[in-house]
Amino acid sequence: MPVDLGALFDPASAAFVLGGTAIATAVRCGWDQSRAACAALVRFLSFRVAEQANRAALARAITEIERRGYLCADIPTPPDPHLADALNHYRRKGSASAMVAREHDRRAERDAILLRAIQPFEQAGELAPVLGLAGTLIAIAQLTQDGAVGETGSLVISAAIAGAVLSSLYGVFLAHFIALPLGQAIKRKALRDETVRADLLEWAAILIENRRDADPAIAMRTAA
């Protein structure tokens, strides 16, 4: 059975549900949390931890530090800013375990930020069906107030019924096909990036320790 997709689009109902959900979510979550959600969405769409590029940068940086010492300049840094921060901590402390511990602390902070950033998407998932129901009730209220008869009245009634049905449809669609799945997708991608970072730092720490064990002169060159 063919479906007329044009009949499923009602600009007024869509604007009411989308705008109402956005405003209600922002009011419920507050500015800071809403801004964190927007930032998480931007990162989800535009950023990922490139494993190979960061691995190569870490290897070059560790080699230069071992060859020239911790305080040498012009060390290549990983593209990921959090890995770069961990590497700089290694340069300051001269300890692979301190580097890994630093990243563990930073990850705990990022996990807390991620949790706050996902909550607005969950709130939008709860609020969207409510706004859809509100749009349905408004359309029904207009239907009872108009009370038109004749051909014109039939058109008004049909439009009001269509708006009522579509408002509920938009609310369900926004909640279960956009807001909630998007929040979970952002979470999955963030966890994937954190796993890549953890694996790279573990690899870097093993690389540092293995090179020191193989060449004691490295420990002397990198001594504080």
C-alpha cells in the first residue's frame, strides 16, 4: 500500500513538538547541561580518536624523549589532546605509571561530563511524547471550538484531526528514533574512544618499560 509522505508533514505540529521539547529540555536541565549536550553532539559528529595516528605520534615522542631527555623541545604530540596531556605528564614526572594514573583521573572527569551530557537527550526522550500529547489536545480543543459545518467545516475538521494525530506521531518519533538513540550513540562512541585511549597508553607504558630494561643507558639519559 503506497504511503503519501506529504500527508505526514504538518509544519505547525512539527514546530510545536520540536520547539516545545527543546525549550522544556533546556529549562529542566539548565544552561550548563544543555551546552554540554550540544558539545557532546558536535564531538560525536566531527571527532574520533584515530588509533594509528596517535600510536605513531606516541612512538615518535617516546623515542625522542629517551634519546634527548624529558626536557627536550619539539616533541611530536598525539593528535588527541587527552593523550597529549598524558604524554606531557610523563615528561614532567618521568614515570610511565604516573602517566597512566594521570589519564585514569582525567577519564573519571570525562565520564562524569559524559553522564551529564547524555541526560538532556534522555530528558528529551521523556518530554517529546508529552509535547506530542499536548499538541493533540490543542488540536482537539480547536476542533470543538470551531464547530463549523458544511464543506468548509469538513476541511477544518479533517485538518484538526490530522494535526492531532501527527502531533502524537512526532512526539513518539522524536523520542524513540532521534533523542534516545542519539544519546546512546554518543555514549557508545565516547566509550569506544576511551577504550582506544586506554589501550594506547597501556601500549606506550609497556614500550617505555621494555626499552628501559633493554637499554639501561636510557634510564640514565632520562633521569631527572
